[in-house]
Amino acid sequence: MPMSKHIAIIGGTSGIGRATIDQLKSKGYILHVACRSPEKLADLGISSQAFDATAPGSLVWPEKLDGLVYFPGTIQLKPFHRLTAEDFQKDFQVNLLGAVAALQSALPALKASGNASVVLFSTVAVAQGMPMHASIASAKGAVEGLTRSLAAEWAPVIRVNAIAPSLTDTPLAAGLLNSDLKKEASAKRHPLQRIGSSDEFSEIVEFLLSDAARFISGQIIHVDGGLSSVKLF
């Protein structure tokens, strides 16, 4: 039952992360959050500690974790000739190395569960080549490689999957969706003619954490309105 499941949430103060915290809390999951601004979650009455993906320090977890979800990410869109080594390093640090640090710290607790689930986040830009996405697509491509490698290494005790969204209406994407015109243009790029919402993704995260997904591991779940696989004529 969800009531007995302990879940580590990395990030989660806004967007898909906050929607997931609200979703899981409402279902009775016991949450342990590590994020950059724990004070933003003080009103929820859940366990929280400080974590910065750009400089991950030590984290403290309970003896057993039944799942871990890593939310920190970046949207840094520039033409390739304008990207610096520092740009690539930041994207890799936040999206990949921050996840590595969190997973290594939580591994003993995840193993203790005997049936744990890890959920990471990629992007549609890995499967669907997009201009000005060289840095973030490279970093998220590494996340997909990590997902499959850990799914193999940690089976059968820990399942590892990643969700690859398209553009979603979150604070992280605010600069890309800050007008009705931009929202309409973004929606039209998708076969389903809309953009995703945080609540939709929180439900998919919950599914992957649940026993209903116990036969799913090593998968990149494309939740992108059909953008990566469907072409409209």
C-alpha cells in the first residue's frame, strides 16, 4: 500500500516536482525531500533537507527508501557557437552529476527496500533533434544512458526509468511560454496540439513508483504529445 512507501524527492519546490509532492502526499506516501529551498515546503509538514545540484553535499535518508525521484533540471537554449564549456558543465552538473550524487547517497536505503523504483527526467530533445538544444540534449542523453545502465546493474532489486517530456507549463519554462502567442505556437508543434501540465506528469511519476509498474525498468517514457514519434501531414 502507498501508505507504507517511503519516497525520496530531489527538488520539488515548483513545477512537476511540487505537483508530484502534492500528488504523493495526498495518496499517503511518506516523503523525504531534499531541495534548494526547504523553507518553501515548511507548510506541508514533511521531512526536508537542503540540496543544491550544483554543489551536492551529504544527504541523510531513512534506513529504507521505496523510491527516489530526481527533478532538478535546466533549460539553456543557445546556438551551438555561443555555448561555452561552462554552459555544458552546468547542464551536466545539474542534470547528470547531481542525480549521480543523490543516487549514490540513497543507494543503501533503496537496496534495503528490496523493491524500489527510481524515476529520472530526460527530454524530448534527445530523441528529436532540435536546434539550440546541444547542451541540454547532451546532458539528458547522458541521463538516458545512466537510466539503462543502472536498470541493468541494480536489477532485480531496484527499477530505474526516465520520463522524457516535451515543453511543459512550469516555472522553469516560463521564458518560453510567457505570452499567449508563444503558448499557441508551442502547442501547434505537437500532434496533440497542446502542451503538457505538471499534474499530468505527477500522475506518471506516481505510476512508475507504484507496484503497478513493477515489470517496467530501463525505459525512457516519452510523454511529449506525440512530438518524438508522430508527424502530421
